[in-house]
Amino acid sequence: MATQNQVVIDEGIKAVEPAKTYGTRNQSNLSSCFPESPMYEELVTTTERKSTYQTILDGEVTKTFTSETGVDVGGGPGLGLDSFNTDYTENGVPSVADLTEDRNGAKFGEGAGAPESPYVPPLTSPGVGSVDAASQPPYEGDLPAAGGEWGSGFGADANPATTSLEMEGQSLGSYISGRSYKNSDITG
């Protein structure tokens, strides 16, 4: 994670002295080539971009909204989504720990291709020569204990119903290196 602020929009304020023959920005030439650029009309600025990105982080990204400089930011379907809200709890986040069956109604731990639990996939084979998950028998052993996964964080038993509330509270500049949000790892 960067520890220094980065240029979002280079608004041409950096003059190079002494001027160089090659590889140097020439603002008068750029303005002549692109006279109607929203950057030169001050419709797109670093402050405006940060505000727009925060608006996108804060909710329904497929709705049109107006930026602080008056630019309409188009919404609508995209990437195969008719609607999407970055406030994850608005999307109907399930309490994974409370699930007892998969989306097709197969009960956990009863075989037939169903997971063993909300956190453990099916652990049995459908048998020699078969690729039909419906013929998988129930798992008879002890389920693996959660925890000890590689990396930081709560691991495989984290519940999206809990973590989503923290994720949707993020803002630009509040990110913590190596974590999803404050206290999202075991060490705090």
C-alpha cells in the first residue's frame, strides 16, 4: 500500500525548468490539441475524482449522479449487472453461519453433492466411474477444524453478515495495509 499521496489528475501545474527538448509536457500544445478536455475546463479535478470515487464506494453504482463540478456520471447496467450496491448489506447478504442447505435445497452434510457445512465443500466422491454429484454419499468422518489458514484475517469462518457492515463503512484513504478494515485480523 502506498504511503505517499499519488497524482490523480495532473492538471499541468508542474513546469519543468529548464525546458527539455524531448519528454517534457508542453501545456500550450496539449491545450491546443484538446481544447474541450474536461480537465482544462476544470470539470475533472483531483478533488472531483476523489469525491466521485467516494460516491461510488458509498452505494448504488448503477445509478446516475452528478459530481461536485456538475458532470453527470452515467450509471446503468454494466459488467452483466442490472444493479449493484457497494453497501453490501443492501444486496441481501446472508448469515452464512445460519445456512442449513444450498441454494437448490440440498441439506448440508447429507451427501448428494451438498456441502458438508456452510464452510466445507462436499468431501466424498460419487464413486468409481461416476461424475454425478447426486450420487455422493454423506461424509461420515469429523469435519476439519476452521482456522489456521494462510495470511491475515479471520479466515474461512468469517461471516459476511458481520464483515459486510465493516466493509461498507470504508472511505478513500481509510484503507489499512494487509487488512480489510480495522480489527479485521486476529491481532486487532
